[in-house]
Amino acid sequence: MKKIFIILLSTLMTLWVMGQSKKADLIIDNVSKKANSYESFKVDFTFEIASPDTDDKESNKGALLVKGDKYRLDIAGQLVICDGETIWTYLEDAEEVQINEVEEDEDAITPSNIFTFYDENYKARFIKEDIQNGKTIQIVELKPNEDRNYSKVDLFIDKEETQLSKIIIFDKNGGTITYIIDEFQSNLPVDDTEFLFNEADYPNVEVIDMR
């Protein structure tokens, strides 16, 4: 009888885990479909870095503009611009801009795919629903199927809006990187010149071409 009970319990646990996985897949599929429907979007966010060696958190405000595979990211004295092929990284304090080619890595989390990177390369698990700031938030855990420089990603999704409200990336050393969405605007009229670095706007900039 004890053996039968253990087998039954094991079966029920397996079915429960499968159910949580299917629910998580459905949630992130809906979020991804909605995000992919945008021609462009702009996000104002708070960016936090927490180290396992200290209780202190490094916090900065940032802004991200995305149109297809193009993006413009402004955060902590850095301006990163990508036109889909070339990346310009402007460092304000150093008055220099580094130019690189876009590296082909379909599994990487980048500013242009931060709302849609989750796919078959991740195993999803529904954690729970929670009320935060008066909104119903669905929490989904993603674990990469292959070895990455992070161990997992937690997605916090506004259930009513089908939209991300927070992302936490856990590195393998115990630290975290958190993106908190402060404001989200979609389908804004955006000119492609927003995704090109114009050296004339920075007359004293030192250009370091690393291509």
C-alpha cells in the first residue's frame, strides 16, 4: 500500500508540474504575440543591480526605444544605438564612441528582444499570481535549456494588460539584474535616423572603430 501511495503521489506531482509548464507557456506566448504586434515601442524603466557580496543595490533610470531589430538605449551615462547591423556605444564621461558589428547570437537577451526573447530554448514554469500595486501579476520562471551566463529569468506579467511589468535576471554568482517598467508606450512614430549615431552631434568625441 505504501508503495502504491508513493507511485500515486509521484504521478500527481508530475501532472501538476506539466500543468504549471503549460500554463506558463500559454502566458508567455500571449505576451510575446502582443509584443511582436508593435511596430515600435518606448520604455522608461528602472535598472537595478544587486551583488551577492553586499546588500547595496546600484539603481539607475533608463529609456529604451525599439523598432524591429533597431534600438536606442540611454542609461547611466551610456548611449547604445543599434541599426540592426552596427552598434555604437557612446560613453559620456570618456567622450568616446565604440563601434562594433552586431554579433549573431539568437539566444542572447538584447534590448530589441527583451520583451520577446523567451522561446523553445527556455523551460517555463508558472510560479504564482500576486497582487502588486493593485494589479494582478503572474510570475513565470524561465530556465535556459543550454548553459548561459545566467541561471534563470523571472518574468512579472500584468495579467490584465498581458504585458511585462518587471524582469529579474539571476546570474550564476548569486547576483541579480532587475528591469522595472515605469512607463510603456507602443506604436509611436519613429524615424530610422533615431538608430544612427551622428558624430556631428558630439564634436569632441573620440571614435574607436572595433569592426
